[in-house]
Amino acid sequence: MNKKGIFIIVSILIIICGINCFFYKDTHFMYMKSNYKERKIKVGYYSYYPYYYKDKKGNVHGYYHELLDTLCSNLNIDYEYVDVNINTAIEMLENEEIDILMGLYNIPNKNSKLIYSDNHIQFDNRYIYIYGDINEVRYGNLNYLNGKKFTYVAGDIKSEWLIQLLKYYGINVKPVKVKTKDECIKLLNLKEADALSSNRINEGLEAYKETMKYYIGAVYIVGNEKSKDVIKYFDFFLNNSFTNNKVDKLRFIYNKYFRKDIIFRNIILSTLSIVTILGIIYMIIYPFIKKIIIKQRVTKNMKAGNFLLYYQPIVDPFKNIEVGFEGLLRLKDKNNKILTPFTFIKDIEAGDMFYELTLWILEKAICDYKIISNYENYKNKNFYISINLSFRELENTEFINKAIKLAKDYNIKKGSISLEIVEKVYARDLEKIQIAISLLKESGYKIAIDDFGVEYSNLSILEEIDFDSIKLDKCFADNISISKITNEVIAFISKITLITDKMLVIEGVEQKYQIEEIKKIVNKNVYIQGYYYSKPMNIEELKGFSITLK
């Protein structure tokens, strides 16, 4: 076998060993769990808030309870509580009257029959609470306790340890032993005791002063010879939990009782994370996905031939002939209904598809021009087709290059295609726009300024852009003969086009009186577009169209 083969075999063995190491704990735990014979254990219960306590219905709650319940449920162990007195609980455990006690200190004892878990379940911090004039006592001033009555539950190792420690330092307290923690608090309330030791979150101590914090040590789960297998399984679970998601539940249980600030912080952080994620989805991901979907839909409609160009004639009212046609975009839906841009233009904008669609419209208009030019019903063979163009495309170098290429590939007749630019120009755009217009005109295109007279109208544009025609917005036709200002503006624009030898197209003409007013303008290069002559038509309808005088 060559070196390469040996290397491959060794690599495979290393990978297999790594996988085994990675999964060993979980698989071994599942094996132990599956081979563990289900049983019911007896657990000693003693009142010690918040570790153990009962509600009004007698149901057990607390940190030890939830921890025990989690351990047992994961190991298929059933359990029942046996009420015990803290003074006799250890003896009951040694005599196997109960199987488990939660929360004992591991005090070395050669004769002990107890079996402690390897893993502690909590580090116990205690606090001394006092009764009296709290303003007289500094934090940590234990001398105050000298000669005072100190109450605690009989058998409470933590309190007895403290009493011995205080005695060592010459502080002698008077022990007052009671049976329950509630009795301790009651004595404090009745002023029959001066101090007690408790955890910080014990109910009923909110009104008393905390004068010192001290550390007792770690507490464990304790069993006996009869329940040593349970302790072993508990230990294995506690060890294993730190390598998988179970640790989250154990931490949550602990934080729920002793670190509510962490839970609150985690809730805030989780909420902020969710809000942030939702914000990212809404602001970035959703628009991105939506844009892709719209692009696909628009592209599909383009390939399927669902986009159409309808044509509205542009007429010379003096000669009653067609001088051009404006190509207007339409969309055929799945029910063959023809839709205007009002219903789908937002999709095109949201999908950022103006570039692709305008190129499609341009090529379609060039091809249709050749078809319409062969129609026998049009005497004027020098007509043009106009399409709309936004400054977005006019400022796009790639679009300009493709438009020039289309003109060259189809060998368009000079002036046969007019590009109508919406008149919204700012000074900073002009230099680039002028270059683009110059290149387009050199390739045979005409340039028109569309919707002149509305929004950002600026007369200086008429000098700064090399245009071939101006299209007045429909609002001028609507107000003609009604508004003197409108008539004067039309006359003024007409004079400019007459001086510069440009065309003037008035859009939106629908009534005969509007035609009569327009004919009064002394300018033979004034043309009309509107429903007076015709609605937009598809290319087949255009074949049979002729101007009808009304």
C-alpha cells in the first residue's frame, strides 16, 4: 500500500474516532436511560422557601421541586414526597425510610451512610436580617448581635454554623430554636427575636434590614445505599446536560428563583433580538425577496407576450392626417383582460424593471413601425412612433449603448422613433443628459419633452436640451378657452416652437371646441393627441383606422 492509501485510511479512522467522541456521551446516556428499570422513589420534603414550599392547595413548588421534576422526567423516574422534619430527615435517609434529600451540605463523616451527588445543585449565600432601629446599624456590624436573640429552625446547619462562628469572634447570641421558618419570621414580627439568617428572597422579610451577607457552601442531592443508582443517574444527567440543550432548562430553573434579573435581561435581549430580526426581515429580506418575485413575474410576462403596445394617433388638425402614434404599454392578464399601467406600474417600479421593460418597448416599437408603414390606409409615410423614457434610463450608459445598437441593428429611418422624456430635470443632470441626447439623435431618434408645463417646468430647459417636439400636458387642453392664462401659455409655447421650428403636441383633446380653439393658433406645426380622434388601439385595430371628421 502506498503512502497516499495509508494517509486516507488514517484520516478515516481519525474522523470515525472524532464522531464517536462527539456522540459518546449522548448515546451512552440514552443506553443507560433505556436500561434503567422504572421505579418510584421517596423524596423528603421540608418547608424552606424558595427551595421548597406549598401553595394553598398543598401543591409543592420551589427550586428543588422543579429541579427534581426535571431530573426525574428525563430519567423516567416517578417520585412521591414524604414530609420530614429537618432534625430527623438525615436519620430517615440513613434508615432508608426515604430515598432522596435535596439541598444538603457535604459534611465529612466517616460513619455516614449517605451518598452525595458529585455535582452540586447550588452555592448557598445567606443574609442576616435584624429587627430594631436600622439607622443605628452599619452594614457588616455584627457587634450589634451581641446579647441579641437569634432565631432559627432547629437542625438548620447553616444557622448553627453561624452561631459558632460569631461565638469564635466573641459575639454571643441567644439561640431561639423553632420548628419552621414561618415561626422565625413571626418571632421577629412580635419583637420576641432580634435577628435571623435567611436567603435574600425569603417572603416576609422585606421590612427588615439586611446587615451582612455570608457564604455557607455548596449543596448536593443526597441518597443512600438503596438509591445510589438514582444519584448516579442524576449525576450523569447533570454532567451531560452541559453538552446539550437541557442545560438551558436547568439554568432557567435556577434563574427563575435566584436570578430574576437575568431572566428579565434575557427577555429584554430576546425581545430586542426578535424585533431586530423582524426589522431586518421587513426592511431588507422581505423587499429583496419581493423584488425577485416581481422580477420573475415581469420577465415571465415579457417572454409570454403578455405585454402589449397600444397606439394612439397624433393628428395634424389642419390636414387631418396622422403624423405619429404614441406607443402605450398594456398588460394582458390571465383572463385576457387588457390592463393599463395604473394597475401594474408599481410592480415594475418595485422590481426595478424599467430598464428591461423600456428596452423591450423600444424594440417592439421599432418592429411595429415597419409593420404599420406597410398599412395602405396611411397616406403619410413619414409618421413616427413615440415611446416614454425616464431620466433613469437616459442617465444609464448601458441603456444608451443598447438603444444605439437597436437603431443600428434594425436600420431605423431617421426620425421614425421619438423618445418622450418626462420634463423633470435638475441642473446637475444636464451635462450627462445632453451627451446622451446627442448620441441618440445621431443614431436617428427624435427627442420630445413630455408633460411640459407641470411640476418642475423650467423654460430654460428649452434652450439647454436639443429637443424636436414639446408635448403639453392634458391640463392645458382641459382649460383651453376657459382660462385666459392657459390660452396665453399655449400661445407662448407655440411661438417658441415656431421660432425654433419644433413640433408642439397638445395631449388629452376630447371635445370639438378644443379643436376649434387649437386651430386658431397661428402655427402649422401644432398637432393633437386625444380621444377626440381615437382611443389607443392594438396594432391590428390600427390597420383599419381612419380619421373621421366630427
